[in-house]
Amino acid sequence: MAKKVNYFIIVLMLLLFTAIIAGGEEVRWETSSNHTLHQGEMISKGGFVVSAFDFDTRSDTVSITIFKGNTTVSQDVLGAGGMSTYNDDIKIIVRELWGGDRKDQWVKIEVFLRKRPGLAISISTDKNEYKPQNTVSATVTVRNNGNDKIQRVELNIDSGLESVYQNSRYYFGEIQNGKSEKIIMEYRVPLLSESKYITVTANASGIDWKNVTYTASASKKITVLPVQYLEIKKMFTDSLFLHETASAYIKIRNTGNVDLKSIQVTDEIPAGFELKNGTGLKWNLSLKPGEETSYFYLLKPVYSGNLSVPAAAAEFTVNGANYTVESNRPHVLVRGPRPVITKTTKSSVVAPGDEINVAISVKNEGDLPAIISITETLPQGVSLVKGKLSLNQVLNRSEIQTFDYTVTVNNFGKTDFPPATAEFTYSGADRNFTALSNIFSVLAVNSSGNSPEVTPPGTPIPAASTPGFESLIAAIAFMLLYFRTWFV
């Protein structure tokens, strides 16, 4: 019987000892700080507020109060060497105090805060944009930025993508302060019909030795591009003179893994150019995977400047879905003069015979001088009164020249003035070029402001306009009135 009792006591002591070992981990305090508090003063430390008041000169003590938020969590009366703690989170030791002079009572304290872990996550990817069938490589780093270890760390990673081989959940026994753990994830890029943003997220949690939980999270957004069945590129002469010829080259390649049939390719002539050869810019073709073809055509510039070239487009259908792919948009610099002609008048409504002044202004907006000849043509029914109808001039870059003339409009109604026409060339050019001004109209009316109505030839004359018809109507009305009076 005595042996059984002894055995029971030994087992009980072992269990008690194990519990003490498991739950009696010593508090680890971080480096302390020293402060001097006078009567009623406070300091803030680690989320706590510490105050000193009620100095007792008879017992050489002071009341030390610890606040958390607006709540008093600890209050102790301490003498030199006394200590006050709260929840193993903060410890205060009174090192020295003086309460003899009521006007200058103070206490020197040393404040300790418990060491804590600090959990942080970062996510990085090898690229920010991924094409179909690429592999996303994401590195997730979990760091302990605190000054104490963190235990039972759990990491969850989610992207909505298919993982190549890894799990999405990881466990770490502990991470020491200042240390980190790194996980590399690989995902398969899905086949999408349109571009899409995908977010990789990571969440981690862990506890300290007091079972306080710490959490952290992070995210990284990446772009997944749609399936690229077709690639179309456009090459264009990047610089030329106005008298030269530009070449356009379109290359189309099937970059997918399916046959593409009835591909409709269209292009358009850039502003400032005209087609030199060919009848149109539309093509129909089919391409097998990896197959490519190209088209070539020539254009002539019609004016100079830094010009934009529109994109070529290809339309096709895959599995019942319609796709449109556009090429790049090149730019071209066309060198040469560029006369811009403006034709104006201040008289838009006149009476026949009134004099009208017409002004012609031309500015060279190109980068080379122009040898220019402007000729005006008067519309029918307009007579020149004075001035000249032409200009022959060398026009330097940004230079402006003007001339004017006076005319009369001889007919009623609207008269359209045609555009002024300029023929120009420049040094090194092998041909002449043409530029046109704007057009305007002038309305000729009578002095009352109305144009007289003119009866078109062959129009029947209304009966009301026949001579004597008004008198006949009056006579018939008089006779009817006479007979009515007679019979009444």
C-alpha cells in the first residue's frame, strides 16, 4: 500500500513539474529607458501612460499609476527599489526619489517593455505582365521585425491560379526576431479572351509565448494578357522629302496553335498621303500555326509635317468568337515646304454692284523654302475692279505673304468663290505640288435685303397675273349683288 501511495505522489510531482516548465517561461524585457517625473507629470511608453503623484515624505514613497487608454490598470505605492508591473507587458522600477521639498518633488524610474514579435509579409513576382502559357513565379517572404520570437506561424497564399506543384498553406514552428522565411510559388497562366488583373494575396498569423496573436497580410496585382492568336506589325518609312515615295510593309503571323481562316486585313491611307500603286488596302488570307505573310505598297506625300500613320487591323474568328488585332502606329517625318492659304472677305451679304475686298494670305508651315505661284479665278458674274489675282514669291520657313483685290458681284443670289490655287516646288524637288485655300460664298440682295424672285423659264403664268382678270372678277361680283337686291 505504501508503495502505491509513493508511486502516485511521484507521478503527481512529475506532472506538476512539467506544467511549471511549460507555463513558466521567463519574461523577456527589451532595453529599458530612464525617466524623471515630478509631481503630477506623465510619460507615454509602448501604448501605456505612467504618472507619479502623492509623494509621502514620512515613508519616502510615491504613488505610481499605469494607464492603458483611459483606464487605470495598475497603481502602486513604491519606495526606492520598488517595482510595479502590469500583465508582464510593462515593468517600472523606482531608482531614486525626493519628496522633501514640496515645490520640487521628483522620482527617477526605469521603464521596461516586454519584447514582442513583429510579423510582416512581402510579395514579389518575376514580372508584372504575363502572356498566355507563361509561368508566374511569386516569392512570398514572412519576416519577424520584432524583438522576440514568434511561434506557430501559419501562412496562406491565394491567387485564383492553378499552382504548378506547391501547396497554398505552410507552417513554421517559430521565426526568431530579425529572421524570415521565404516561399516561391509558381502558377500557370490561364488562356483568357481578354486582358485581366489577377491578385496574389498572402495572410500569416502567429503567437508569442503569452498566446497573443499577431497577423499580417500583403497582395500583389499582375496582368494576364489574352490569347494572342495573331500578330500584325507595320513598318513605314520614317523620314523622306515631299517629292519622294514612302513604303509601307505589313507582316502578319499566326502565333497561336490553331488554323486561322478568312482573316480580313484592312489598312488605311494616312492623312497627308495618297496611294501610288494598287487599288485598295484590303486583303483576305488564311494562316496555319507559325505561318506568316506580308503585304507591301507605296504612297506619295501631299504635304509635309510630322505625320501619324494609322494601325492596320486583322479580324478573324476562333471557336465562334470574333477577334480584332491591331498593329503598331508608326510616325513619319515628311520634309518640305507646306503653304497654308487662307482666303477671306468681310462682305458676305451685298447688293449687286457693291465692291467686295478679297484678301489672300499664305504661310509656309514647312521646314524648307518654297517657290510658290498663286492664281485666283473669278466666278461667273464677278468683275475685277482693282488689285492683282496672282502672286509669285519665294516663301521662307514660317514666312507670311499677302495680297488682295476688289471685285463687284453683278447678279442676284449666291455666288461661290472657288479656292485659290497654289503651285509650288523647292530646291531638289523633281515636280510641282498643289495647295488650295478655303472657299466662301457671297449673297447679293436688293436694298431691302431680299433677293427678287425670278420665274424660271417655261413656268406657267398664274391666272391671277393675267391683265384684266381683277376687273372681270369685280364686275361679276357687282352683278351678283345687283340681282340679289332686285329679287329681295
